[in-house]
Amino acid sequence: MSEPAVPETGLDFPREWIEFPDPDEENGVIRADLTWLLSSWTCVFGQGCPGIEPDQPDDGCCVHGAFYTDRDDEKRVRKAAARLTPETWQHHRRRFADTVAADTLPDDDGVERPARKTAVVDGACVFHNRPGFEGGTGCALHAQALRDGVHPLEYKPEVCWQLPIKRDFSTVDRNDETSLHVTWIGEFDRRGWGPGGHDFAWWCTSSPLAHRGAEPVYRSNRAELVALLGEEGYARLAELCDARYAAGQIAPHPATTRARQLKLTPVRHPVESANGLVVR
């Protein structure tokens, strides 16, 4: 596959941030990247996504499988997987244990620790249906959620539905001997993957090809942000984003700016339905 015709923008550029008290945590604040949340990023899986591996465009970012954040995350996916059938899941497994692979992840000190993830079958996640499968192309869990009338975040591994929003936490020790707990909401760019992220053939958050959404991220990804921040936290964030959106940005996302300059066709996700052939 040739390189995408529209190059990615750089990783470092001016950003606008907003900070406000976290309604769900005493001595807590939420710091949110307005440049990212007001961008026009949208998932373009099945609609021009080149994929992170140059010879696997149909596999999007499902190439390496998904790490489970904890046992609860894995338990939730196990329950959802039980709803799948050979007709809706190309790589159907009778035992959920056969969908899990052992691996390692570095902890905060850089020490590799045991971790569990979705298995990789023929070069992509075991839950990823390939083109030509009668049950539809894309994530079998995502498609099942749509059939069941629920949001896909209820069925998919956490890392899958959070991407490309990145949530981090930190603590600031203040001069008055109190501590401030910070929840960060920003862009999951190449660096979010660790050193390996720079080896991807393509990554969507920096590409104008993926900045063609009909709405800004804080609106199109409302359900994900509510899950990450809570209803009250999201409501305050949306209020602040609305005000900034109306006033105009000082530091817009360069990929969104480039997409508008190129007048790229907006993505409306017409194929995201239970009966569609392509679901992310």
C-alpha cells in the first residue's frame, strides 16, 4: 500500500487547555485539552482508514489486539462475547479463555508486569471480522452492541472505546501542604502508545484524513467522556467547550485546519448500524 496522499501534521503545536473543579472529587480538578476536544476528528474505519500497518488497511488499529485494564474489564467483555455466534463472529470461540493471550506491560517504574490481552489471529484481534465475512466487517463486539441497542463501550475492551481520548491522573503537592488530584483529558497521539507508536505507518489523530467529523470531539464522543468523567464532569466540560467553540479558538488542531483547507468530504458514519457491513 502506498503512503497516504495527505501527510500527518506534527505532534507538537500550541494547545489550549481548560481547568475546572472536579464535581466528583474533593480537591480535584479536570484539565482538558480544548484543542483536541474541539477538533473535527472522527473514526474513519472502513472509510479511507489506511491502518497502522501498511499492508493491513482493512484491520485499522486492531492489529495488535487490546490489553485489558483489569479483571472487571475482561469480565465485561467475556459477558458480551457470550452473545456472539459463528454467524456474527468470524473467529468464534466456544471458550472465552481461547480469546485471551498472556503478555506484559511496563508499570510506572518501567518494570514489565504480566498483562492479559485479546488474542491475535491471522494478524489482527480475535474479535475483528475481516472483509467478506457475511456477518459484517469490523469489531464483532461493536456490531453486537448495535444489534442489542446499547453503546459499544458497554461491550468492547476499555482501551478500544477510549481511543483516541487519553485520560491520565496526577497529584500536585501545594505549598499549603494540601494535594490537588488532577484528571487529564487529551489526545491519544502516537506517543500514547509508547516508543512503538512512532513505528505505525499511520495514526489518525494527526491526520487530516480523520479530521472530517460532522461535530467536534466533545460532542461526537459524549458517551465516552461521560464514562470517563461522570455526568456532572462532562456537563461542565461541555458548557466550557460550547463557549470556546462559539468564541473561536486561539489554537485549533492543525489536522482539523488542514482538513478544512483541503475541503475533505465530511464523514457521517452512514454504515454504523446493526445491519451495516462495516463497523469499527
